[in-house]
Amino acid sequence: MLTIPSLPSQDRLAGWTRRAVRLIMPVDCLACHVGLTDDPVPFFCRTCWQRIAPLSGPSCSTCDQPFVSAAATSWTQDHRCQHCVARPPSFRRAWTLFPYISPLREAICAFKYQRKVALAEPLAALMLSALPASLEGDLIMPVPLHPARLRGREFNQSLLLADRLARRLRKPVCIDGLVRMKETDPQTTLSRPERLRNLRRTFAVSHAQTVAGRRVLLVDDVFTTGTTLNECARALSDAGAESVEALTLARTMDASLIPDRLFVEPRAAGRSALGV
């Protein structure tokens, strides 16, 4: 189980300040709805945040899809899933760090759709705490949003994560090298075949010289089918990138693949209040 990431706000004075502010403006944890006191992660209590545990166990050597049983890799450590064998992706390797379940699911949704950008720091800290040792890349690129969606949301959540990863890893981050050429329907509403058609020829590289001969690390928040990452990787490879790897904070997955220990019954709902 993870411990609370080491954040600048964890000093004693900040804790007293949070406790005082929350006496005036009560805040409930977005996962368990219990009132917060001096919990260091915005919008979440210490107990819920400590429940967030990384994925472990055997997985596809290309897309990181977890396998049902360790028998899948008993003969070879580089065993690939059926999808990667049938349709090899354009990225060399994808890494997905955590299962997309509560309370991380609530954190990501609040971050993306409720504009709680204060969660960018603790979410990036989670990613840094679970980085694979063999991760490669000398240039970090976030998955881009279409300009129309960026105007509506006012920020790119993948860029906020990539920026914080780049600072800690001391790698350059490229914010405009990869662009989204057309606005598409949200991937969450589509089936896998529809996702493939929806994103075809959607991404392009604006400055080929930026990626030519370089190992690119793509960063995104959630891995669902991998279609978005694959189309980004295809555009980067066509532009001359030496290799493309992908790193995502969380992965949607069948409940049968999630260890029982990661399921915890939520506590009873409490009051709703302003977030601080």
C-alpha cells in the first residue's frame, strides 16, 4: 500500500492552516464523504488516499494489459496479449500504473471534469511513486486536446501531469509538437471498433525535427483501449521518432482482473460542501 506522497504542503504550518480553513468551510472527502481536517491531499482524506495501490502481477509485455493468471508468463516473460499479437500497436511499450477504481477514479474525474487542478500535484506524485525502472524516453509529450475542447476545459490534464513528471525526471517536455487535427466524439461513449474509426488520422506532428531520432514518452491520464495512444504513436513514428513509449496514470479494466484487496467498501455518505 502506498504512503501519502511527499508534497510541499505537508509541513506542520500548512496542516494547521487547512484545519482552520475547514472549520470555516467544511469539506468532505470525494470518495468516502467524511469531513476532512488536515489531510494533505486536496479533496481526499488520508485513509482513502492510502488505499490507492499500483497494479502488480503478470501483464502484456507491450500494452501492460494484466493477465488473469501468472501462467500466462510462466514460460516467457515477454508474452503478449491477444490484441497486441493480432494488431501490434505503434508504440513500443505502454505502462499503466494504477487500476481505474475508487478512490483514484473520483480523483481523476474531479481533476478533469470539475477543474480541481490542485489534484495535479498529488496525481503526478502517484505516477512518480510507481514508475517502472525500464521506462525510456528523452522527450516527454502529453496527449493533446483539440483546441475547441481545450477552450472549453481551459487546461489539458495530460499536460499538467507531463509537466510535473518532466521536472522530477529532468527531461524536456514538448507541448506543441503533437497536435489534434479534428474534434472527435468522446472515446468513452464508443465501442472498440468505433474508437479505431473515430481517431483515424486525428493526430499530426507539427515539427518533425523535434521528434526525429528521439525516444518519445507519451503521457496521458487513463488507458482504456489504447486507441488514442496508438494513433499518437503512429504519427510520431511516421515523423521519424526513434521509439515511442506511453505512460498512463490509470487503466480501466475488467473487475475480474483487479485483486480483491483493492476493493474496499466505501463509508457512509456525509455532508456535501465546498472543496478546499
